[in-house]
Amino acid sequence: MIQEKDRIIRELNDEITKIKDIQELQNVKAKYTGKKGILTALMKNISSVEPENRKNYGMEVNSLKEEIENIINEKTEEIKKSEKEKQEMKNWVDVTADGAKKISGREHLIMKVMRESFEIFTNLGFTVVEGNEIEEPWFNFDALNTPKWHPARDMQDTFYIDEEHLLRTHTSAVQIRTMMKHQPPIAVVSSGRTYRKDEIDATHSAMFHQFEGLYIDKNVNVGHLKKFLEIYAQKMFGSNLKVLLRPSFFPFVEPGFEVDVSCISCGGKGCSVCKNTGWIEVLGAGLVHPNVLRNVGFDPEKWQGLAFGIGIERIAMLKYGISNMRELFKNDIRFIE
Ligand code: PHE
């Protein structure tokens, strides 16, 4: 019996060292301690043992059973521990690893030029006001000295929503809305989308952005206008930039001007960007027409005003050397970056 016991333990140890999971261990356990197992067989054998040795035999089988159970329990703990470790390895997180790279947004060039324009004029004491993208014809045209029969109304091909509503063709309607709400002196700027039925090409879009300025006070003259625009252009493009006022026509100003800045590309010598003129047109401006002042109830003998409308896309294209306006609206991430 003793020899047999040693052999059984040796075999069990041999078998157990190869075991890797609980299932295999269950099988081995059944083989030794199960109903049809080795221990049961040994117990059954007791009948063939001499009666006086049976007690000892029984004790030996029991101690063998204990030993076997200890070995199996130990192995069970070992397997459980290693499985837990495996699981932990799987869930392991390297808290020192670099974080995932976040893509952060960029300010679009249109917004950047708009914001910088606001900054320049608010530093000069102007207040920012908001206008309506959907306007009434009276604010967009009539009050701006552009009655129905006026040929200038044809120059701005317009998106009408119905008889009473249109997508504003310029930000100048903000002038009227502001003057109807506030008494002079007035110094406001406003910016946003404007719409015209323009064919889309490298320099035109059916939707674009304008930046409007209005200043109403006593004794306002063209000198004030030129100085404001010079400050704007030099802050936007550089301190040695020159501003040129060319007489032009807008129904709501008198005199009216188209305003050029000296070519950013060649410094005024003449190049392909400025078509060899040395100048680039960036905005429309003028002194507020007396009829416009009358339309909002201001006495033109008492108050004068200046107004200007800047093309934001134009400024952005010049400032950042963009030759095709469509780049600004394509939302190509590579361009925006
Ligand atoms: N509203 C004019 C345009 O869209 C620009 C302008 C604004 C001209 C203010 C004079 C004064 O072309």
C-alpha cells in the first residue's frame, strides 16, 4: 500500500504540472477523487484486506485522499491566480502613454478678417451692430436713395423671397436700421453675409461678406473718411500702404468713391495682381447722401455722415495671396489649416 501511495502521488504531480486550465484540472480531479476514481477503488478494496489491518488501511487511504486534495487545491489556486493575472494584463492601461492627438479647429480666414476689422474700428470708438440677412426692399434700396425706378437697382441682381423680402445685396441696410434707432452722433460697424445673383467665378460668389461702417456727426468731410480708411488699410496690410479715393457712383452717397490701396504684391510699381496699375480696389465709400439723412429724419444741414462698405473676401484674398475666391468657401480642411 505505501509504495502504491507514493506512485499515485508521483503520477498526480506529473499530470498536474502539465495542466494549464481549470477544465483539465477538473478531469484530473475526477480521475482521483471522483465516484469512479482511484480513491473510490482503493476504498472498495478494503474488503480484501485482512480484518486486523483494515483500520490502518482506511487511515492510509484517508491521508492519501487529503494529500491528493491538497495538491489539487494548490493547483486550483495557482491556475486562478495566473488567469487573473492574464485578465489584468489584457485590461492593462499605460497611464504614462501619450494621449491621442486632438484635432483643434482653426478660425476661418473670413472670420479672421472680420474679427480684425472689428478690432480696428472698435479701437477707434466704433460700436458693433447687427443687421438682417433677410431684408425689406425699403431698407436695402428705397431708404438708401435707390427707388424702384432707379437704374442702380438693376446693378445688384437680387434674390427676392417675396415682394416684401429679399436677401440683402449689401450691408448698407444696416445704416438705415441704425439711424432709425439712434440719434447722432453715431459710429457703428457691422459685418455679415450678403447675396447677389452673381455667376460664381474666381472673384465672384452669390454669397459673400461685407463690412459696413457709418459715422454721423457735425462737419464730417472726405478728410475724415480718408483717414479712417487709411488707418484701416495700414493696420490690415502694413504701415506704408497708401489709399486712393476714385470718384464713383453709389446712390446713397455724395460724393461717392471707389477706394483702392497700393498694391500689396508689388508695393505700387505695377504687377499682374494690380494689372500694372499699382492699385487694388477694396471698397466703396462716400459721404452719406442728404436724401438718406432725410429718409431717417435727420437734418442734413445739421448732420453729415460718411459710410463705407468693405469686401471681406477681397481683403482676405489680398492679405493671404489667394487667387481663387472659391477656396474660401470650399471648406477644404487643408486650405483652412
Ligand atoms: N454698399 C456698397 C456696395 O455694396 C458699398 C458702399 C457702402 C458704398 C457704403 C458706399 C458707402 O457696393
